[in-house]
Amino acid sequence: MKIEWNKVTWYSKLIAVIVFGATFFIAYKIGIAVGSARQSITDSQRIVSEAIPDNNIPTQDPCIGDNTSQTDIDACEYGAYEKLDNQLTGVYQTIISGIISHADNYYPQGPQIQKDFIASEQKWQLYRTAECTAEADTAIGGSMQPETQSLCLQAVTKDRISYLHSISNEF
């Protein structure tokens, strides 16, 4: 049997219908996965906010409401991240001060602890950047990319603040 590539047959039509249908099915499944990922981010933020209510971290997103454009929401979300980053810096500096003030009495190895803690924080910052860049890449080129990155930065920073608060009593 010789294959005729330029001839339309019943099975070529069937294959075209299957490919056409599969394309929409795959797009639908991707849409469901992206929606689920966004819900997971929201759920993570809510869980972190409920777990550490004493840290002045807002439990509701202040950027939703009065903002009418995606650009406004992006700017607001990034501003919220910057506030959390400033809070993180304060907690970090408190721990460093505690290490320094107790270096002689409780921690003769204080300078090494301080050096290790600073290195840990620098590596964590690299992790945060890489993690949130990868998460934002799920919306690459879209209007949601900046918001996705800012929401990720907020969630990861809240987790770090919570962790640092949990160890701050040791210093």
C-alpha cells in the first residue's frame, strides 16, 4: 500500500479531530493546575498568618479592593513584600545583636556563630530569589508575573520571619 500524503482520508480527518480535541483538553488541564497553584499560595499565606498572629503580619491581602488595575495591584503587593522584608531585617538584626551581646558569657564561639548565621541568611536570600523567580515563571510574559513573584516573596519571607522568631529566644 502506497501512502498518499496529499490525500484527505477518513483516518486523516479522525486524527485531526483527535489532535484538535487533545489540544483543548491539555489547555484545560493546565488552566486547572495553574488555578490550583494560585489557591495553594493563598492557602499557604493564610496558614502562615494564622500560625504567627503576634508578628504584625497582615492576615488579609490589603491590595485587593481599591486597586483597579493590575499595575496598581503589582505595586501594592511589592510594597507589602518590602514591609515584610524590613520586618525580617529587624528580626535578623535582633538575633545578630543577641549573638554579639552574649558572645563572651554564653557563647565563647560567638564570632563563629555570627559568621555562620550571616552566611546562612545570605544563602537563604539566594534560595528565596530562585524559588520565587521559578514560581513567577509559571506566568512568564503575562500580567500576573509580577504579582505572582511578589506573593511568593511574601509567603517565603513570612516563613523565614516565623522561623527566626522561633530561634530568637536562644540568643
